[in-house]
Amino acid sequence: MPITITIPAPLRQFAGGQSQVAVEAKTAGEALDLLTSTHSALRRHLFNDQNALRNFVNVYLNDEDIRHASGPDTPVKDGDTIMIVPSIAGGAVVESEVGETLPELSHEEILRYSRHLIMPEVGMQGQRRLKAASVLMIGTGGLGAPVGMYLAAAGVGRIGIVDFDVVEESNLQRQIIHGTKDLGRRKIESARDRLRDINPHIEIETHESRLTSHNAMQLFRNYDIIVDGTDNFPTRYLVNDACVLSKKPNVYGSIFRFEGQASVFWAEKGACYRCLYPEPPPPGLVPSCAEGGVLGVLPGIVGAIQANETIKIILGAEDLLINRLLLFDAWPMKFREFKLRKDPKCPVCGENPTITKLIDYEEFCGVAPHQLPPADSKLEEISATELNARRLRGDKIQIVDVREPHEFEIARIPGTKLIPLGHVVTRMNEIDPDVDTIVHCKGGVRSAKAIEALKRAGFNGRLINLKGGIIAWSEDVDPRVAKY
Amino acid sequence: MITIGKKQLTEIREHGIRDYPYECCGLLLGRYTAEQKIVNETYPISNAREESAKRNRFLIAPGELLRGERYAREHDLEVVGFYHSHPDSPAVPSQYDLEHAWPTYSYIIVSTSANEARDLFSWEQEPDRSRFNPEEIQCP
């Protein structure tokens, strides 16, 4: 049955300049197929690679959208008119880009990423975006390990890694990017080799340095997204501020014992880390993982969430962890979520920012070496070798270990009394004030706190801190005492 | 090439500022000649996107376009292109823009902020859909 198809003005050049084409068909779909088989150049403007009508192309049969009838199967009859009408859609995306700039995928890459490619949310376009993207990872520790491995596997085209550490035995319980064969190697080298092994199609750039206020802006400039895998407050504030100042998303994660947090701090679109925590906690209040421990699988879970959000940012997905703080507790196995709000008074991303360039973050977080312990308390210290000498001389001393019982199980200095930090004041009467007391922990931080607490509680005996804790004892005096 | 008057360019810029922080959109009505497009009128359209996506997506529903086309026909004009704004983003088409465009039409994009319209460029899709090419704007 002859029907008429009206060709919109911009597409007439692909239909031999005609504004109307007559075809004989039984359904709307058949009419369009006939039209585009005669005028094949027209097809790509109406149909996508999957042979479906492009989502902005609407087909009207007389005055009705065929989507509201039976779609392509809508029957047509003699004298009907089909109109092709675009709904005009568009708009800015995260990284405004002209189509041509996306790199092509090789056959090997298409095979490798096939599980991505068959999902419309990723597709060829998304995979090419991943290839065009660059991500800078701060740290290759517990969080950096899964982040790096998943981003590499996903085909993120350029991954930068910043670290200055070497692989140690105690890292391997959770930092699965490194292996036993890597002990003693630089972490960036070990991580680079692992990522290359996972995906040889991507570029890996190593930066062996501590991230500082001097190099952060320069480093961040060359990447689209920054992933924070740090374990300390000065670097976390530094990463946040440098991201705000360079307008880059900061994919945040942190872990402690059994609990993890994740969010996307992107000042352009929502809250930053300082909107959530304007000031760092007092030094020593929040123990590090080295002091408090961490379940090895926890950074795997939190890091995988960071990798997930990073990939979503690259793909232009909605529903990112922006203005959302995700809390995870591995022990009861619970996720919770808090809403975050951008703080108009935020010192770095607020309306009248007071921080307009990077500052001294060690000082800001109160962890400059001269401030630990506080200058006003006269903390008496002793080295492991001196302590050993005093013991060998037969001096009358007592040694108090303020670590936790499970640490005592791992390693101990012989002849010590265990009083965990949390009980040191209530069990003060167990310490003889007439004898010199050496206090120790793992590294010397908790014992210094114990001494302060005891002094404040009125203990009037002589208290001496063991510098470097049981670790120094193991290194300098008795290597049979295990390091952990 | 597209020829458009100062008055129409000002209308586009003002529409962009008015709708900030959302994207504005509208039709460009005029005539096709052998070498170029001439814009006689702008035809502002309300952004049909749901509130949450208005900031970075715009949509001219087909019904609105049909109304615009009917208006154009009555005035012996044709739809020669579209304009929209990119709040706080460059006046460069996004991948999303590319996927939702046809060749020949002019796509004018204006970069906007709270109180000013910045760059304004016109773009034309390559006939094979692979990219946008910058289009010369002539303002007599």
C-alpha cells in the first residue's frame, strides 16, 4: 500500500534531496526499512549499531508516535503519512569532548573487554572513554591494591601511582598487589609489574615520592581523577585541598580495624572532605592501622568500592557517591549511608575560601615531629640498648607494657608487666612508685600517652618511655622477639 | 556557515543566563540556501527534562519541535538548527550531544555562568556522525 514518508530537512541530502519518499509497506517498521535500503546513507542517522531506532528519533504515523502504538509493527494503510521527528537532546558532560578524540580499541582489546562491551551502560563508547581516562592513585597499600588492579583490568588507559615505601612482610596480609617475592622491593615497582601483568594495554606511570604540598598540584594536573588510598590525616587533607583547587574528583576511602568509609568528594558537584571534617582529630586520638590493626579483607571491600565509583565517573554514570558517605562495618556486615551537604563556610570549597593554596599539612594536623609529644610535658626517654644495659647491670627497674593482650601474645620483652593503655590509670596501684618505671608499647606512641595519663592521674614515680617500643627492642637488642 | 543577527545572538545569551544553572534550549528558525543557513528568529523552548537532570541535560520533546515546525511553516521558515547552553562548561559539544544530533542542522552552544554568557560557538555534525566540526558564524 503506498504511503508517504516525510524526510526532515537536514536528512534530505541522504535521500537524494527529496522531501517526501513514497513506499509500499504493511507496517511502519517495514516502511522505514524500505526507505533506508533505497537510501542507505540515511540509515545511520535513524538507527544505531544495534539496528534499533536511535533514542532521539521519533516516528509519527499521521499524528501519533508509533511508540504509543505497536512500535515498528504498527500497521499502515493506504494514504498514511509517516513523519520522522527528532527530539533534540544534548548537554554538557563531565569531560566535554568531541567524539573524535576517543581512542579506538584494537581487536585484542575488544576481546578482553567483551563483558563490558555487551552492556549498554558501558558499550564501545564507554570502553573508549575508559581507555582515554587517566587516574592517579595515592598509595599502593591496602586500598591502592584493589583500586589499581581493578582499574587496570577495566582498561583505564593511564594509571599513575605515587608511593615511596618498600614492601614489608606485615603488608602482605592485605596489600594483595604485592607478593612474597616482592619483599624489600619498592612498592611502585612491585605494583607496576603486577598491573602490567594484569593488563599490558595500559600505561602505568610511577612517581616515587611522598605526596607533598610542593608536588601535589603539579602531579594532579596530568590526571582526570584522584583516588585517595592514604592512611594518615596530613596526606588526606592535602589530597582533598589539591583536588578542590584543581577541580578534580577525589575518590575517598579509609579503613580502620573492621570499619571502612567511602565517598566521592568533588567540590564542583558537592561536599569535599573538609565539609565533612573541617579539622583533623587531635594527634594520637585516632590510632593508625599499624597501631589499631585492620582486617585484611576490609581494604579489599572499600578499595573495590573506590574502583567502582572511579569507573562510574569515567563512564558518566549518575548516582555517584557524591554528597553520600558510605560506612561499612565488616564485623556485623552492615552498610550505612549518611547524606553530606556542601558547607557554604568550608575553608577550601565554600563561598569565601580562606585556603587558596596548599598549606603545611603536618603542622595543620599537629603531627610535626617537634609537637609529638607536646613540648610542655617533659617526657623522659630511654633507648632499647640503654634499657638492656641497665637490666644487665642489675638496676632495680620495672617494665610496663601498655599494649593489648593479643599483641602481648605475638611478642613480648621478658620480665614485663602487661597493663593495656585503657587500664593504666585504674590499675596504677600495681606500679611501684619507688622504682624507675620503663613504659613501652609497639612503637612508642601509646606508651608516651600512658605516661601522660599516669602523670595527670597523680602518679609520682619516675616514668621513662622506651623509644621505638618493642620494635626497637627487636632491632637493637633481641632479634628473637618477633616484629609485627 | 550560519548567518545570524546580533539580536538573535543576544536572545540566546540572555536565555542562557536566565535559565542558569540549568541548560536552556531553543530552535533556530530560518532558511537553507545552497551554501549556508540563515537564522531569522530564535524560538525558546522550555527544558523538558526532569528537574534533577536539567543542569546538564536538555530535551526538546518531539511535540514541542512539531509546534515549532508548524510555527515556522506558517511564517515560511524552516528549522535550521538548535541552541542550548552549557552552564559552567565549555561551549564544546559533549559525546552526548554527538549521539543526539543530525548533520546539516546548526548546533549553537553557549557557555554560561550565573551572570554572564561566555563563549558561543556553532557546530555541525560530520555526515558520518563521527564528530562535530566548528561552523563559522557570520553576524552582519
